[in-house]
Amino acid sequence: MDGRGRMKFRKLLRGRMSRANVLVARLNQCTRKQASRARKCMCLPSNYALVEFPVVWSELRANQQLCDGAIRCARDHVFPVHRAILSAVSPYFKALFTNSLKGGKTETTEVAIDSVPGKIFSLILDYAYTGTCNVNADNVEQLLPLADQFEVLGVVQLCCQFLLQELRPENCLGVFKFARHYFCRDLEERGRKYIRHHFKRILQESQEFKEVTGEELEAILRDDELNVKNEEIVFEAVKAWVEHNPEERRPCLPRLLRCVRYGLMSYHFFTNNILAWKTVEEDQHCQHVLGPANAYLSEQETKHSGGEIDLKNPFARPRIPYEILFAIGGWSAGSPTNFVETYDTRADRWFLSVSMDATPRAYHGLCALNNQIYMIGGFDGNQHFNTVRCFDPVTKEWRERACMYHARCYVSVCTHGGKIYALGGYNGRTRMNSGERYEPQKNQWEMIPPMHRQRSDASAAALQDKIYIVGGFNGREVLNSAEVFDVRTNQWSYIHSMINPRSGVSLVAFRDSLYALGGFDGFTRLCSGERYNPNHSEDWHTVPEMLSPRSNFATVILDDMIFVVGGFNGSTTIAYAECYDADSNEWYDASPMNLNRSALSACVIAGLTNAREYSYQSKARDLGQGQASSENQEKTNQGGEGAAETNAAISTEEGESVNFEEHDQGEAGPMEEIAESGGNFLG
């Protein structure tokens, strides 16, 4: 909200009210104080819907027929009204018209509200007669406070709905203050959440940020749910705010510095950017505040620069992640699993959930849509599925959804335009080129035109209103070809082939490009990757190699980076996770999962209302169990019981018999051509 808007509000609120208005306003205040303890805010009701009023009301208003009252606004703008209709939507006007505050004296037929512009009051009348009115950016700042003053709840709700839809990084702070000033608690809470979740963009794009008070900024920065990739961003916010008006804001600095969680940043940044900041150097109080953090980081640096952070230390207490990664199913230790692991990116920790009642499944598709997780197709060692299950991460319940037309394992899945696409795969008899899409609202699948090539163990992603699919296995060879489906024309066409053939590949859309990572080229598992940008080139270009070769792994976008998880490295299933930072063009290690597995799938859900339940802070009480899992995982990695079982399974690869563990290798090709084929077992 700009300065002009704030001045309008002040002028509006200072406007002189009639004696009757003052009397009613006082009565309303008393009533609100008594009811506020029990009454729920109705600014943004969950079941909100437009009200339909009789058409005859508008006709009577337009023709000024049967009018029995009048409202006089600023500049003697008079509106003939029907007192009963206006009283029906406004307790305020009901009290004025019926003179209920004057002991039953003669009813009032004309009310003067001299401070209210006629064009704004006409919107309130629009609602009274039609059940709706035109709320827009030009009038909402005046309309909402007047609707609140006159107790026209429907208009208040329309204004709040509009403001919620218009929330942007550049205006959310103003909307938040506005909602708080007018006691729109639901909108205020939505605004607060928006600020938490989009803080980095607000810092970059909002002119309002530098106008917040020190108390408001402190409340934002202390919040556990503040969505910041690293604590360096929090310090930069403090610095930018203080330096906007250093003389007045310097006294707030010690309190704001306490909001930064220094244990989660590098010692190099702390010394070179915080301790070396001239404002800190010249302030003894700030140095006193930073002393313990300096000692902690210095100790951590001398211990082991690459060591694990002690998350129990207050300096390193992780915030609640805005995005939660879910990794579901896959093959592990010779059989399909139903394990669900979630990853807290703020704490770099994985948590195993064994009570989510997932069906044991591998080579399935997984995607998130409307904060629901869909598990599509797959294979359990005996059956190839056409079934679809949906998981609600808030209620933690699974539901069966409509089945696909075809059974599909090694299926490629992506979302676009609110629909789910399931492409290709293997049905137990043949590799398919067919595709189908699912509409959640109708709970219905429909077939789409077939691809040019049969593709099993391929990968698909949506970019710029098109669906891309790359690689895979057609029963004879590993493919390097790629196709694109234009949703508007409903047609498939080829694009340039990848540099390498890839089966068990992962394709992911990131920023303006597609990344094809890993896979099996017919001879070895790959750690290479390649990028395709349809706006700049028709060719694929190599990207830095992953730290570990892998096929049949999961890939997601998390924290504006590409994360790859699990898979098969040519010898065994792995739990390793790593992430690619496009800005530095490098891969970095992340904590491994609790279980070695491949043929898993993963997705990310942002903004969960119960994100805390999936966070380190919530799981900290279970860390004893988590530590045991880590110890078991270490035994597996070093050749413990799990590793022995895996190695035993792999030792049969060169022979005639093929057991379940070979599914961890993905669908590579015929046994006589490629010894590692898991696809041979599947048909």
C-alpha cells in the first residue's frame, strides 16, 4: 500500500460522523468486544460463495419504485433506497432506520453519511440489491473499511477475497497491515503466511519492506516458518533495513541480530560479512550479542569444517521447511517396499514413515497436484498395476482413485494444466507408446494420441505448456530419441535426440530448461547429464556430472535446486542424495536416505499447513530411532546383512536365473545382450 493510500485512510477515518453514526459505532464496538472472544472471523469463510438476490430488487432500485428512504453522501449525493433491503445486509443501517437506539421514536427515513464518497457507497448498494459488487485495485482500500464500518459482511468478504487473490511480493506487507488494522483476522493470517513463504522475493521486490517497523521485522525474522534457503538471507534483510535509515534504526540492531541462526551459516560469511560490517564494529552491544555465536562457529570450524551440524544447539536450530520432499516405494533388499521417507531440507535430514499404509510398489509414477500425492501404476513383483492411489499429507490417508485404461510399470508421469499425464511403460506383455491423462475433479482418465515410439523406463516433464519425454527402452534397444506433445494441437512431434541413449533416466524441468540425468546407456550406469533449452537451441548440451552414477532414481526440484535420490549404480541400490545448484553449476552432497532403494519415485509439496509435523523440530523426539536407522544404514553400506543380501542377489546376474533384486537395475534390454537386464524378468 503506497503513501497516498495510507493518507486516504487517515483522512477517511478522521471524517466527521453524525451523532447517530457515533452512537451506533460505540454500540458496535461494545458488541464486538463482548463477542470477539467467541466469534470466529468471517472475512474469508472456507465455504464462501456469491449470494444470489431476487432480480426484482434491482429493477425496483433502477426505476426508483417503492423507495421509502434515502442515504445522503458527500457532495449531497442522494441515493433513494428501500430500507428493508438495506437493513437486511447491514445491522448498522437497520439500527439507524428503525431508531432502535432512541427508545422507539419515529423511524428515520433519511441518513446522512457526509464523509463517504458516493461512488464507494454505490458499491455497497450494488451488493445490497444484487449480492455482489465490483471490487478492484482502485476502490478496495476505501471500500473495505466502509463495509466494515457499516457491517456489510458480504462486501468485507468480497474485499478480502480480492486482496487474497492479489497478494504479491510487492504489496503483501501493505495488505497484511491493512487486514490487521481492520481486524480481518483470516486475511491477516493468510498475509502473514505469504510473507513467511515468499520472504526472499519480498526482500528483493518490495518497496514496503524498508518501511516496516523494527518490531514487525523482528516478528518476521524470528518465525520458525520463515522460508529462507540459508541464514545469510536473514542477515542481509537486517542489514538492508538498518541501512535504509541508520541513525533511527541502529538501536534496533542488537535485537534483530538475535533473530539470525548463525550455526546454519558458514564461518567465512560470519567473519567477513557480519563481524566486518562497520555498524557492528562500532557497536559494543552488537559485538556482545555476536560473541557466543562467534565462539560456537569458531569451535565448529576447528573441529571439522565438513562435519555434521549439531542441530540441538540453539544457534543451529533449523526452521520449518516450506517444501517437503516425499520419497515413496521402490525396490530394496530383493522386494518392493511401501516405505515413505520425507526430507527436511532445512535440517538436511530424512525421516522414515512406516505407518502411512502405502502399497508396496516399484517402477511407479508419482506426482503432486493440489497438495495431494498420486501414486500411479507400478509393479509389486507379481502384478503390473493400472491402479491409482492418492495420499493426503495433511490427514495422512490413502484413497483409491479411478484406474487407468492400461496397466503401466516403468511409466513416465508428469503434471500440466491441473491434469496428470501417464505415458508409455510396460503392461506385462509389451512396451507401450500409448498415453492417457487424468482430471482430478472428474476422477476420470482419457486416452491421448500415442507417441511415435514405444517407451518403457523413459522419463517425462512439462515445460512451457508442452509435455516432453526422453529415452527409455522399446524391448530391443535403449533410446536416445525425444518427443514433445503439444497440448493445444494434441500432437506429438520429435525433437533432437539426446547425446546419449538413456533408460532409467530422469527428466526434470528446471527454470527454462529440461535436464536429462543419469540412466543406463546399454553398457553402464551414467553419472552424466544433458540440458535442452527449447528457446535457445535445438541441441542437447552436457552439464556437470553427478557425484554418483545411477539409474532408476528419483528427481525433484527443491530449494531452487535439482535433487536426485537413490537408484542403482551398476552394483547395488544406493541411498545417496545430491543436489545441483545451477547458479554455481556444481553438484553437492546431501544426507542419504535411511534405506538403499531404486525404482522409487518422489515429489515435493509446498506450503503444507502441517509442514511442522514433517520437520526436524517435530521429529527430534524420535531421533533415537533415527540414529538406529542410520547405524543400520552404515552397516549396509559397509557390507552388513542388507549388503550381503543385495550382493547375493547381484551375484546371479550372469546366470540364467534372475531374482527380484534385478529390478533395482531398471529395464535395460534382453538378457543375451545386456547381462544386467531386469526387464527380461518382466517380459
